Amino acid sequence: MTVQHHHGESSGLPGRNRTLRKYLEFVQDIIVLGLCMALFIAMLIKLFHLGRSMLAGTDFSVVIADILFILVLIELFRLLVIYLDEHRVSVSTMVEVGIVATLREVLLKGAMQIDWRQMLALCAFIVTLGVVLRYAGVRLEEPKPAVAA
């Protein structure tokens, strides 16, 4: 005995799935908006601290590290805005965040204080991210089948 399932329009499943997906996307949008607000507040706080440290005459490397941190926050903010607009995560923006965050960490520690093996791994990581950034948007197009007349 076999049981056949008919998934036609009369069952109401496609309509319910569409409605459920709409509400779930709405909840995700609310979460992303909350993250956007938190990032914006973090950027303002970091800018305030950067201004105070510059007036106090802080070391130049600390100022550069703070500026790079603000740039990372800006890129994360942009990533969230792209998600709100297109409902997808931008790989190129994520890679850019990874590159800037990695360079920030190297600047914080100082390139001369990092072990050569760790520096080699960081260089390989940055080169890999650069390759991903270069080829992230490249899609191989499949040949279209010939239309018979």
C-alpha cells in the first residue's frame, strides 16, 4: 500500500510557509537593526575615546589602532546594512573586515615582536583573503542549452 502526498495549492502549505518566512525575516531584520544601533553607539564611544587620547598626547600606534578599529566597525555596519537591503551576507565586505582586523592586530603587537612563523601564517592568511576578495564575485557561467527550432 502506498501513500501519495499531494502538495497542491489546496493544502495551504505554500501560503503558510511564505507567511512564516515573512515573519522570521521581520524578526531577523529587528535583530540586525539592534546590532546596527549597538555598532553605531560603539563607534561614537570609540570616537570620543580617540579624541580624548589624541588631546592627551597618546602614542601614534595607539591612535592608528583605534582608527583601524573604527574602520572595522564601519565595515561591519556596512555589512549589516547590505544584509538589511538584500537579505544576503556580502562575502567581499566580510573579507575586507578580516583583512583590516588582521592588520590592526599586527600593528598593535608590532611587526618586529611577532614570531616569524606567526608572521608567515598571517601573511598567508592575508594573501588568501586577498584571493578570495578578488574572485568572490566571479561566477562561472554555464553554457546555455541551444534552443531547437
